[in-house]
Amino acid sequence: MSYLEYTVKYVPVGPRKLLYLNWPLALLLTATAGIGFLMLYSVAGGSFTPWAEPQIKRFALGFVLMLMVAMVPIWFWRSVAGFAYAVSLMLLVAVEFFGSVGMGAQRWIDLGFMRLQPSELMKVTLVLMLAAYYDWLPPARKSRLFWVILPVLLILLPVALVLRQPDLGTSILLLAAGGGLMFLAGVHWAYFAAVIAAGFGLLTAVFQSRGTSWQLLEDYQYRRIDTFLDPSSDPLGAGYHITQSKIALGSGGWTGRGFMQGTQSRLNFLPEKHTDFIFTTLAEEFGFVGAFSLLTLYTLIIVFCVVSALANKDRFSSLLTLGIALNFFLFFAVNMSMVMGLAPVVGVPLPLVSYGGSAMLVLMLAFGLAQSAHVHRPR
């Protein structure tokens, strides 16, 4: 079947495409962002400035961006996957030379009207590139060593550049999302078993080397591990953030202290209350019920993405949608684990809720790609 025949027979055209959008997914994204607006209003002491108002404008812009991306045929995004990945990689290299420094890290490029964080863009373009790669690769080759090394290099290149910024949280997300997409593409499980075994071996060696002549980490890095395992060992220093976060989580109880009544955030005990630790503000003010409600919205977003991917007969579209869903899951799973003390504290925002420009716009771009795959799927 020719391109024209396929378009005429299967794909909606013009304004009719809006009818084929995954509207339940769009409504779920809006509802989740609405919770973010509410919490940013609360942590600012009942004011739309300085955080809620800019966040609302960014989401509105992001929603329009999602619709625009969704209207573009999915085969166009497949054809530009390599170019998009290369641009993201060059932007990461540019950060090394022209990046803006903030909070001890060099992660942003100042564009004048906004600060772009290329590592956020790489989260999407890496998934796009890997989906295009496995769509192009014949299934019989996907587990052969040479064809496994290529995507591994595609993953490790941006991971190495992001680690230099330094940004451990984003590098972990890139590594996990890339590896997860390789698994979803059908790469043999033995490769993953070998990586996991090597990881455990390295972790054992790190602990065994402490205090020896061949110590693998610096002393301050071991102290960070100690703080993660026992935050009470340094409650006013390295363990301060997670200690205050746990206090806020526990004080919320079942139904919370009430809207704008959270003492930890109102009295500024809670660090980064509008970005990385905003989930603890939600849990303190709305308790278990509020936290569970947000988690339910996140789960439904993933469910609608997965259902759309499984119903799509196009391999690229299916892998792309699953990759975006996996990325989204890793986003909120790492953030929630971090603020609950189940993972080390790393700079990962809560998707659609934490304050931030690059993260919001790139996330809506990603869901625009998922919408494009949904709108243009074979029918």
C-alpha cells in the first residue's frame, strides 16, 4: 500500500484529528497539573506569585505544544528521530562550554526568555531514537551482540555527559529508561541478568573497599551513603532534608492538616518545597488521601498510555508510547522514593506538579508524541 493510500484509508485529516485524540489522557494530565497549581499556591502562602502563575502559563503553552505535536503524522517523528537525538547530544556538549551554573551544577543554557535544560530534552529524544532503532532493526538481530552494543552506546553517551554536570538523578533516569526500552523491544533477558549481577558485584566491592588501600569511593561519598542508610546520624547536616521530609509526611496522617495549614512548609522547615519536595507538602496538607489520589492519577495516565500502545499495530508507535510511559513512571517513582527515604536524595522533580519550565514543556512534548501515535495509528 502506498503512502497516499494509507493516508486516505486509515488516518484522519484536518481538524478531524482532534476527535481522535486520547482525550481521557489529556484530561488526566490537566487534573494532575491542577494539583500542582494548588500546591504551588499553598507553598507561596496563598499567592499565585512567584510560582503558581508562571506554572499555569507554562502548562497552557505545553498543552498547545502537545496538540501541535499530536497533529503531525507519526512517521514524521520517526524520520527525524536521529536528528532530534543528535541535537540533544550537541546541546549537552554545549552545556559544558556555555552552560549556566545554579546550585553548584552546570545544567542549563540561557536562551534569554527561558533557561533550557538539555538533559530534560534528552529524556524524550533518547526514547524516540531507540524506538526508531528497534523499528528499523529486523527482529532476528535484536539480541545479537553487535546490535545490542549500538543502543548501549546511544544510552551511555548522554549519561556520561549528564554525570559531568553533575546530575546523578537524571543520569539514572536516562539509564533506566534506555535499558527498560531495550527490554520492551525484546532484547534477550540474559544481557540484563549480566548487568544486574555486575551491579551487585560492584556494590559489594564498594562496601568491601572502605578503609582499605584500594578504596573505590571518596570518604565524603561514603558519608552520603551512611546518611541515606541512617539520616538521624547527621540530622542537622546531610540528613536534614530527608528528616524534615519524613516529619511532614508523618504529620499529615489520613486526611492531612488542611489546605495551607502545613507547618513544615509554612515555617520553611521543608527544603525545596516548591520543586523536589512538593509531594511532602501535599501529604502534610491532604494526608494519605491526597497522596493516594495523586498516585491514582499517575497510575491512570500510565494505564491509558499502555492501552494505547498495546492497541497500536505500528511497532515504532507502540515502543515510543511505552517508552514515554516508562519515563513518566520513573519520574514520579524516583521522586516519591526519594522524599520518603527509600532512595538517596537526587534532583528529580515530581512530574506536572513540581515547579519548573523545561521539565513541564518537555513532558508535554513527550505526551504529544504519544498522542500523535494514538491519532495516526492504523485503523
